[in-house]
Amino acid sequence: MIVSYDTIIYMKPPFKITSTITNLIAEISKLLGSLEATTLNIPGPKLRKKNKIKTIKSTLAIEGHTFTEDQITAVLENKKVLGSSKEVLEVKNAIELYEMIDQFESHKTSDFLKAHKVLMKGLVDNAGKYRAKNVGVFSGTKVKHIAPKPIFVSELITNTFSWMKKEKELHPLILSSIIHYEIEFIHPFEDGNGRMGRFWQALILKEYDKFFKYVPVESLIEKNQIKYYKALEMSDKAGDSTAFVEFMLIVIKESLIEMSSELMGITNTYEDRLSKGRDYFKDKQFSRKDYMGLFKNISSATASRDLKDGVAQKILTKNGQKNQTEYKFV
């Protein structure tokens, strides 16, 4: 887009595919394949919950929210927590939004507005509506970014999302980062723009590969918060999103490396194994031998115990006797 404060001529978002970007895409793809093979495409329930909490904590902390992971956990579990009513509501809204991620389609502006309404309900008067005021990003008294006038916001978002829907050749890892940047550049809302930019990238990544639903990319953004804002600033000055795309790809790569390290340190429980077994076998019948083929490092006694516990908890049904026994997930 070509922008001055008073006029806008829409073009596709400007960016360049650098060798750094190309190399990062290859590295991320390799890491992702390795992780999916390790976890059978879905991490265990304990890690999923842990990473959801990290995601919520981090995306809010970037905006100055003070809750710890323990406090976020308490809110998630509907326990009482010490804190301002505003911060508690911010957490509840963010939890609700990320739990709804499968209900949104990234190219739909109606879903974009619906997501903002969930995120900001009870916090601002115009949740789910584009801003009607001029806004800017400041660091102290210094102006970092002046967003386009409010009369242009709806058209800019519509055109950007239309381009995203039509774009078939660009790798989703790059596309998600460009859209994240464009949301921050347009600043479509009076409040919640940072959270929405990060969430919308998470949505695009999840649409690309469902494994990303469980990767707390926001946690690495928080750890590199200064670099995050610097990358936004560099892209603003350059007039294209290349610097921000490179930064986000590094963050995504580091998020996958960190998750891999966590997985290596986890001793899978039978709950983890049954969860992965459900994802693998789905509604098909399987034997203990099939189950052991999936988890090659467990003994026959452990496999028998897993399956017995699964039946006792009504997670599994059991048919047949001895060597003819078969199981099926309920």
C-alpha cells in the first residue's frame, strides 16, 4: 500500500523474499516434521495445557499485563485469583478467544471483527468495531507510528484479507507474518491491536498445520519483546514487512526448538499415550500389538496396563479374549 496521512492507494503488501527467509522456511519445515513424528501430530494433554497458559500469559504480558502463569492457570480452572477485575477479564477473554480458534477463518473480515469482540468485550465500548479515531504508537513522548486515518481502515483490512485469500503461491509461514505486520500497521482498533495481530498469525499458522495450535509462539515474542518492536519499526521505515517477516520466522523456529527440548524432557504418562493413540487410531479397532507398534519404547506389561486403565475409565471399549482382543476409542 502507498500511504500518506490523507490518501491511500491500495497495493498488495510490499515485501521481499530474502535468502534468510528461504533458509528459515527450510529449517522450520524440518523441525516441524520432526516434532510431528515425535508427538504423532499432537502433544500430550499436559504440554497442551502448559503451552496454552504460556500463550495467554505472554500475549497479555507484551501489553503490560502482570499476571503470572500460576494466576492464568487459576483463572483457566475457574479458581479465585488476586488481581484487578480488568486483568481477570482480559485473561478470561483471551482464554475464550484462543479456545475458539477453530471457529474462525483467517480470510474473513467478519471473523476478524468477531474475534476482537470476544477479546475486548467488557473492556472497551466498541469491541468488534473498527476505530473511529486517529491513533498512533508512542514510546514516551516520541511518535513511533501514525496509523492510517479511520476512514481508510475498513477498506484496508478488506483489501488485505482479499489479497490473503487469493494468494496461493506464498508460503503460509511468510504470509502469516506479513498479515501480522499489516494488522499492526493499519491498527484497525482503538485497543487490542497487538493481541489481534498475534492471534491472527496464530490462526493462519494453525490453518497451515494444526500442530501450530499447540506451539506458544507468543512466549518467544515476549522474551524478545524489544526486538519485536524494533522489527516493526524497521519495517515501517523501510516501507515493507521484510524485516518483520525475518524476525517472526526466527521466533517460530526458536519456538519449535524450545518445544522439542520440552518434549525430550517429558516422561509420557498413560494419559499422554492414550491421547496420542486416540489421534492415531481414531475410530478403528486395534490390538495390543498395534498399540506397542505405536509406542516402541514401552513394555508389553505397560501396554496392557494402559489399555486396562483405558477400559476402566471408559475411554476404550474391549472386544474378544486373549490374543484376539481388540480395542476401540469411545
